[in-house]
Amino acid sequence: MNHGNDSAPDPAQPSRSASQDPYQLLGVAVDASFDEVQAARDTRLQEQGEDPIARSRVEAAYDAILMNRLRERQQGRISTAARSASQREQTLTTPSARPRPAAQPRLPQLPSPALVRSGFSLPSLEAARGRELWFPLLVFAPLVALLFLLPVPPAELLLSLATLTTLLNLQRRSGRFLVSLGWSFGLLCLGLGLGAWLAIGLASPLGLPFAVQIQSLPALLLLLLGALLIG
């Protein structure tokens, strides 16, 4: 019996059993981000080639997803994709996952200056050698000779040269300028005091004519001894 109403399915008509879910057509999850949906759309279009019907289905699924997202925003509802994006943002902003700032370069720390005690301390006595020995001898020998050979010796000039020689020799031996200056000035003052006492005690009662020489000689000798012994 021939049934005129029976007809074979037209292969050109799309199957109604095919899935009409746009997410399934694109192969993405419901909470997929916009970038993921767009990337899936591009991939499906490349897979369909030049088939206009298949490409139109992909474009329709893509538009359906965008419209669905737009309706949810207009109705004040937060979509699953937006909720998952918010959760990922909170995860990235937690203190444990937050990137640590780059370590700031530290300035080099200068060593704290050591406090130098200004207390008085006796110098170390050590006989000079080499240049430190013959240099003051070569200077002091003519100074003492001029002190007694000249009729009116320039005592101030001779004592100044002697003090300078002692200062240079002590500076060379110890390497401390202020200490060397202090000892040179101290020896000069001590020698002048001793010379004044000798001049008053000996030259005045005995009437010796060498009052200037007697007053200056102790200072020259003390400065020479300091230059040769103070280390």
C-alpha cells in the first residue's frame, strides 16, 4: 500500500533534535568570560569553513549569549560569569596572592664614628732611628751654636725653628698631628719656664752675661729630647 503522506526526511532541513543551547553550540561554560566566548566563536567559524548555514548558527549562538548577558544586567541580576569573575578578583586581591612590592634598595650604612677620649696619656718613649734621628740633630746643632756664637742671638726665631722641627719629627713618627703639636708646645713652655727660673737664679746673682742663652737653652734641649725619644 502506497502512503502518499509518508516522505523521507529532507537532508537539507536541519534536524530539530540538534541542541539549540548557544553555550553548547560554542562549546563554552555558562560562566565563561567574554574573551572565552569570543575565542570559541572564532574557533567554531574556522571549523565550519565556508558553510553559510553552519556559520550563521555560530553567529546566532554568539549573539544569543551576548543578549542573555545584557538582559541579566538590565534586570539587575548578576550572571554566573560575573559572579565567578568577582570571586577570581577577590582571590587575586587577597594578601597571600597579592604581589609583593619590589624591595627598595638600601643605602649603605656608614660606620658610626668612634668616640675618641680626650684623656691625657703618657707617650711611648722610643729612640729615633734613621732619618728621624739625624734630621733633628742636623737642625738643632746649628741652632745651639748660633745661640752662643751670636752677640745678640734671635732667641724667638731659634726657638720657633726648634719647635717646628720637633713637630715635624713627632708627626712623622706617630702620624698624629694634634698630639705632636701638643707635645711640641708643651715642651717649649716647660723649657721656657725652666730657663726663666735658671736666669733669675743664676744669671742675676752672679752677673753672668748670657741671660738670654741660659733662658733659651733648656727649651732647645727639651725640644731635641722630645724629637728623639717620643714615639
